[in-house]
Amino acid sequence: MKLGHGNYDRRPVVRVPAAADNGQEAWRGAAAWQRLGSGEVGAGEPDAGPADRRVVVIDTVPGVDVADLMSQLSGAHPEATVVDVAQAAALPGKELDQLLASRLTDDRVFGKLTHEPLEHFYDADRLAGAAERVGAGLTFLVGWGAALVPVEADCVVLADLPRWETQQRQRQGAPNWGCDNGTEDPLRKYKRSYFVEWRTADRHKQDIWSRLDLVLDTTAEAVLVTADAVRRGLASTARRPFRVMPYFDPGSWGGQWMREVCGLDAEPPNFAWCFDCVPEENSLLLEIDGSTVELPAQNLVLQHPAELLGRRTRARFGAEFPIRFDLLDTMGGGNLSLQVHPLTEYIQREFGMPYTQDESYYLLDAAPGAHVYLGLREGIDPEQMMADLRTAQQGGADFVAEDYVNTFPARPHDHFLIPAGTVHSSGADSMVLEISATPYIFTFKMWDWGRLGLDGKPRPINIDHAEANIQWDRDTAWVEQNLVGQVAELAASEGWREERTGLHELEFIETRRHWIRGRSEHHTHGTVQVKNLVHGAEALVESPTGAFEPFVVHYAETFIVPAAVGAYTVRPHGPAVGTEIATITAWVRGTETTD
């Protein structure tokens, strides 16, 4: 196994400019809990209420441990009244399940996106009753939806939590919001989060954002920061290149490449995935007043869609980040499942998603003999293929993928294009940078090579969904003409050359690869760009006008260049000086401007 450069940064931090008055803006641990009941908001302003009455609303997101939060508040402020708003006023679990039944479905993995506002999860009369529990002295109203209580608050706090941390807690037995499902299948808990809770939470967060005085990071040790500092940090991030915090996960087919290159823990048996540009689930690390606060990167998308995405990309997708980069490691591992992604009309009709999961495989590395499965062989019988898949799924003879699916050699820097409806899989001994559209759970597995997941259970197989979406005319000739070896040189000058590598015309993402020895000039042209350093140890990204601080990128790291950045340059840096580096860049096709 050939390894690359081991300088990958697993905790990239964005440093937030200090406040003009240099007042304190961050508190940790016990100081954070004390601050919440101090009668001061923000950086030290007195609250708006009378001295003998203070109401602190601490609105949370699903996944926050409300019981622990309330315990900490009671310990720091034993004289206070602490009200669990969900316990006081939320719909009972059975009523909530009935309300959401059509969205959650009986499927283990797939539901339908909900558009319910958070108010529908509450009883209005009981919310009014919660307001009546506010009396003299200090009262904390706590929980998801606390800001719905009809009472005048002296301080409004958001207790936030990144979605990856929510998933870890669910795997360890935490339930969904308003549920007694701690022992339920983690995939079903994730489904409820993905299709219901997170969408509703984003809408509610938008509703209360302008009211916030403080933000509480509840990922590990409590870190309390002023909302103004968070707003300043997000505004700054939206105008400079940055990275979100990646997360890594083992899997049944995982490999060993990322463990070495990214410096990962030795304990898990492998690492299959690295999600290093999925703002909906990744964290953004902000350094505020000497403390690092971990918040959902989705906050940036929601609060600064114009600066981040650009006006044309925002017009097409709304406040949603449409491009995903992740790493798939099968070096020393096994094949990915044989799979297909839904067509646009299918994902809209069945799951309520506005667009589908087109994707591609860019090979960062590959061992000799590595290959990808892509498209169907000439002259196969579709009915026989589906019958063989169902036989294998029912415990009969293994499905022989090579009888039906093309295989192509996979070498470093190959780029295979995979529009929705195309049967595909990455084979063993490959290191894939997956460049795709964002709806990332809509993978219809047809064959998983007869293996179990790491939990000892079969992974979900979706043969019926797959059959409804396979494009049978994407055979060997079509794939060779459209999806394999589509690299074309576009321009070159002293010290750099530019190539187009895809994606296919059916996909909305465009990609460019730049080979750079000197300084290469780039421009966002009014739309967000996502980039990865696919070759070379280190690169430096700079503003020709000094609009942002020079930004260092290491091998295999993905970074985001907001639309508002405009012009920037890239050149080899550190150990890469004097050598050639390469980046791959993706953006939404047709959103470029000449402004």
C-alpha cells in the first residue's frame, strides 16, 4: 500500500476576530454555568428585567442531553426554577408518532422529508401553562422549543450540538427527541433525525437566531460564547477559504490508508469513510476569545447563504450546500456494496428530496490490480440479473457481479463519473475521493458480497428501489464513451495546467484539475467552490489583495472557497516547494457570473 503525506489536520480552526471593546466573550465549564444565571447577557450588558425576576430561555437542538443540562443549571443555581419545556408541553410520544407516521414510514432507512414547524410538536395550552411557572427570582426554560413559551425572556441561549455528535450518542443508546427508543436500531434513529428532526430544527433555529444573546456548545465540556461573537465568526468565515471538521467512521469494507495518512486511532479495525465536506453534518470549529467552540457547519449555510454559495447557487438550491466531498477507503479492505442512486423524479416522489445523488469517484490512490464496477455489460438479461440478485439476498448462490457489471482498472488520478441510475461500486484496494451532490443517504444497495455490518447484522439491501432506477442502456459502450477517461486539457502556462475531468452532462457539478508548480490564479466567479489537494504535501491559498489571511492546505484535505472570496491564488508550500502539486475543484455548473 503506497502512502501519501501524513500531515492531515483533523481539527481545523477558524480564528474569530476579537470584539472591538476586547470584552470577554467565552466561558468554559463551571464559569459557563454560572454565567447563564448571572443576570448579564452578551459581553456584560445588564438584563432587561427587574432585579428580582430573570427568565433565561435555553433552546436546544435534538440530541442535546437536556437532563444533564438541567442538572448543571440546578447545581450552579440551586435557588432557580428549572423547567423542562418538552416535558411540560410537548405532544405525548404516541401522538407525535401518529403525526409523523407518513414521514417516518416502515422502512429501516428511508423516510420522507417533513415540513412540519416545531409548533406542531407542542400543545399550545400547555405552552401557556409553562409560562405560568415563571415567578419571582431566576427561571430557566430549557429544551428544544423553549423559545416557544409565551413569556418575555431576559436572555435567550441556543444550546447547539453538531449532528455527528448526535449520531455518536444515538449509537450509544440516546433516544430521539420525545421518544423512548434508546435501544432501537441506530439506522431508524438516524432516519428520524435526518427526515424530521434536523429539518425542523434548522427552521426553528432560523426563527430564533436574531433573538440569541448566547450560544452554548454542548459537545463535551460546556463552552458558552456570545451570540455576537458567533455571528462575527460566521460572517468572517463566509469570506475566506476554510475547512470544516472532518469525521471518520469504520465500516464493513473499510481500509487502512486513512489511518496512516490522517493519523487516526489505532483501535477501530478499519476506517471506511471520512466526511470532510458535508456541512449539514460536519462541525465548524471557531476560536473565540481563546476557547474553541464546536458548532454545526450548517449554521454558516443558514446564516450566510449569499456570501457562501453565491446568488445563482442560492437561487437554485436555497440555503443548502449542494456539493459533498468524502473519502472512501478500501485499501486493504473490501468492495463497496454494488449500488445505484435514484433518478430525480424518483427521489422527489418517494422521499421528498428536490434533487438526487449524482456522484463520481476520483482516485487518490490505488494498488496494482484495483478496479471499479461501472455500468452494465453488453447484452445482459435484466430479468435474469434481478432474479440472481434476489436469489443471493434470500440466501441462495452468491451474485456474480462480473457476469453483469463492467470492471475498469483504477489508477491514481483516474476520475469515474456516476450519474444517477448507473450501477457502480468501488473495488478493494482503492482510495476514493467521492465528489457528489449532497443527498448522501440515498444509496440503493443491491449486493453486499454476503457480509455483515460491523454490528453483526446484514446491512439494508434495497433491490426493489434499485430495480426502479437502473438505466439498462448504460452498457459498456455507453460507459466508455461517457463516464471513463473524460479528462481534457483546457489551458496551460508557465507553472500550471488546467484539465476538465467531468462530471457528465446529466450531473450538475463541474470539476477542474490544476497541476501547479508555480503560482496559479483562480476566481470563484460568484459561486462556491469545493477543492481538495489531491497531489503534493502542502499548498498555500492566498488573496492577491490581502482580503484573507494566507491559508495552508495539506494533502487529501478538502476545503471550501466561498463565492464572496473572488480572486485567489494557489502555489506549492512548505515541503512541496519546488515540486508539482494538484488540486481538484468542483462547483455547480451554470452558476458562474462575470461580475
